[in-house]
Amino acid sequence: MNKMITAAIFVSSALSIQVSASVPDASPKELQQTVPAAAQVCLSCHGAQGQGIDLAGPKLAGLSSAYMMQQIKLFQSGSRQNPLMQPMSMTVQGDNIKVVADYFASQSVDKINLHYRGDKVVIADPAEKIAYQGDWSRDLPACFSCHGPSGVGAEQFPRLAGQQASYLKTQLEAWQSGTRKGDADNMMGNVASKLTAAEIDQLAQYFASLK
Amino acid sequence: MKFQAKNILGVAALIGFNLTPIADELPDRQQALPSVAKQAEHLYIESAALADIPAGEFGDKVRLGYQLFVNTQQLRDKHVGNELNCVNCHLNAGNKANASPLWGAYFAYPAYRKKNDKVNSFEERLQGCFTYSMNGKAPESGSKELVALSAYSYWLGMSGLMLQHNVAGPVPELSDSELVKGAKRDDFILPEAISSKMDQNALAQLPGRGYPAVPKAEQAYSPERGAKVYQAHCQSCHGKDGQGQMIAGVAALPPLWGPQSYNWGAGMHRVGTAADFIYENMPLGKSVQLTPQQAWDVSAYINSQERPQDPRFKGQVTDTQKQYHQHDGYYGKTISGKVLGSASSANFPKK
């Protein structure tokens, strides 16, 4: 119930922004500097620069356009289930999917100190250990193998570094329960299914802390 | 233009210019990786944790070996000529049974080879990996890199055997010259609790070594069918064009063909070897198990693409094929009107 009310507030505030914001009819380059009309609906939860608003919407800056386009389509088809994002994603259709994804993909993220596999041999932090070494006694690959150094991601592999811990946690849980699908061969569902609840907490905190 | 350049190289080779120093020092054959029957899981040795590597000089070599193994790009342009890392094919940092673990190889060397009537040490095998799989230039015998990789391999194997046979205490330290030889030799010192139960031959065939043999497929392998398998199960990570995925300057997902992958002399270019690897280990973490037919077909697809030249190439693809490629590979064969090997990229190119 609460969620519904919150959703309603977000939608209405999104609409008010839409009215007041300038909607340029300009070249793609200029479009990136002001918010395209189609993306207005996203701002109240994800922030004007896609910086994310805690508990409302995850950070979009740092994700690739290809990834976000794919996710919008997965929300629309129901492969990704989320009571808020399903209706919201339906408001973005056709060419606008790319417009919205390109806009948030062009937003900058803070530079972080990158850590590569092998920088550390012995890793005490359990989440960092999974991130860089995995746990092959249960066929659990390192997060690094797909999300890259410090989990910065690229293309269809989303950036984990600096993402909200609450979001990372709910996503790992969604992959586990099957309310999030849509990757090839359920790779991520398979990985998530091997994680314990404690590990999910630790991994969420760990990647969120990489800023 | 390209053709001319090749001719010049060919002439230079004929009149004895040492333009291709790498090729002259190469062994005549790159031995195929063991393709063996899969054994029960409880038989695999389990190495000690990396945290148990001792402090001190010996431990430092082991740690450096681990670091080079998982981030081999540290040696780019020095010894490595592509975007690969050892860990790409030897999963879990060379410590995974059935993914050609280092501990399996370490106890199988030195190995006598009839072909060249020569005993090959462990470091010579490692040199082969640099020359072929890494499309690079091998570190010299006794170099810091080969000692470190040998030390790491030895430590994984010995700590695993000691745990399996309840031998307490630290892994015995070996000198550099002993480390690079490998463990299959009479003067290799083993704790009595181990040597009383396992002889040299048993140790050279540790369960989980190499890649387990993929079952025979019903039909002959086909790159055309393999393309469909690739699209369905591989390309989301390795890319439409097989070039993997670069993230923050490193190939988090390794390229499978083209100039940044292993060359035509690497064991993985053999259809059987790659099929073994794929069937057992791919997709990573095994979210889906391919059928043997799919593994053979997709291996044929991947290995019927161009890649860096065989370093033993002396100017004629047919000669290299005749001498070194009488096995299940595509070198010298015609695919889509092109002879594979005729448009191969360079060996050990700088980044």
C-alpha cells in the first residue's frame, strides 16, 4: 500500500518536472546536456543525472545504453518484475527507449581506484574474496569475470561499483527467486542461487562502498 | 603489399637472416593436453588456502606465481602478445579439477617425449604456453617468471597432497633449479606418507588433471551448426565477433579468435581439446550443460576462425600444416573460400 502511494507521488512529481523543464528540440549532443522529454518520467526516482535516489531508484549513471535499453524491454515484457518499473517502463516506447538509455549512459560517474585480479593474493573480506576469486568449491565464479575490475562493468554487464546497497541486495534476491530474468542461459540466476543471504548482504555493501 | 612483405621475410629466412628468432628455438611439437576419463570428485586433491602460503622468500615466489597467473597482462609486450590471462583456460587460478589444473601438470613433468628424444621440464612446458597460448615470447629458463609459476604450481600440488594424506607442517621449500624441473623425477623429495601410497606414475595421473574427454558425438563436428550454438550460448559473453569484453582496460571476457587470442600452435586450437574444455567448463559456472554434439560443433566454429600465425611457420602454410598439423584442427584448411593460416595475424605483436 505504502509503495503504491509512494509511486503515485513519484509519478505526479515526475509530471510536474516535465511541465517545468525545458525540452530542447536540438542535436543529439545538446540533448545530452538537458534532459530529453522521454526521460523526464525517470527523474524523480533516478535523479536528473541518473545519480540514483536511495530507496526510490538505483543509479543509472555508469550503466551502458545497451544494458538500459535491454532492461526497459525486460520490464515491459515482465521478465523483470517490479511493481513500479513495469508501468513506468511502458511510458517509454519505440525510439524513445534509446533516447532515454543514451541520456543516462552519457552521465558521468566519479573516478574510482581500480583494483585488478591478482592485486591481492590473500583477501580477508568475504565479499571481496567472492568478487575476485569466487568460490569454485560450489562452482561460483568471481564477480570480476563478467563485471570487471572493481565491478565497473561494460556493455551488458552492469556497473556494480557505487551502486546502492539496497538495490544490489534486492536484485540478487530477485535473481534467486526468479522475479528477475532475461540474461543468456540464466547465468546470473545460477550465480545468485549459490549465494547465502549473508553473502548477498556482504556483496551489496562491498560494491556500494566502491566509490 | 602484404604479400610482398611476406616474400621478403621468406627470402630473408632463406638466406639466413635471423628475422624470426622465436621460431628457431621452438620444440617440434606442442604436446596435446591430456584428455582423460573423468574421475569421481572425492579423489581430487584440494590445495591449501592462499592465506597459508608461508611468509618469506619461497612464499613470495609462490605469491608472485599466483599473481602472474591471474593477471598475466603484467607481462604484456614483455612475454605476452595477446589479451589472454592463464586463468582464462585454467579456471580458479589453475586450481580447478578438470580445467587443466597446475597441480595436475606439475606432477607429470619432466616428461620424456619420444618425438624429439628429449625430456621436457615443467618450465619448458610453461614456455610453450607463452609461445603459443599467449602468442608471446617465452621467459628464459630459470627466469623470475618461470620460477614463480613453477613455485605456485608446486605449492598447489604439494599442499593438496599433504592435506589428502594428513601430512602436517609446511610445504617443503625447494630451490629455484629444482622448482622448474617438475615433480616426476627420482630425486624429487616426497613425504613418506605420500610416497608409500603413490608412485611417480600415480602422481603423474592425478584425478582431475587435464580436461576430461567429452563423449563422442553422433555426427561429425560442424562449424555451421557450431555457429548456432555460439549465438545461443556463447556470444552474450564472448561477443558476436568472438572478441570478448574489455572492461577497464582488461579482457574480463577473453577473446576466442583473432589477433588477441591464442595462436595456431596452442593446444586449444585443436577441436578435441577445446571441445573437452567447453563441455566441462562452459558456460562459466555451468548455468547450462551443452550436449557433447554442441560442444564439438561450437569448438569447430571457434577454431575455424583466423588467429595469430603458428610461430613455427616458415613462409608456406602447406609446409607448416604438413609438419605440425596432422590432427583435428583447421590450420591449412579452406573455410568459406579462405585457407586458414594464410591471413593469420602476427606473432608477439606489441600492444
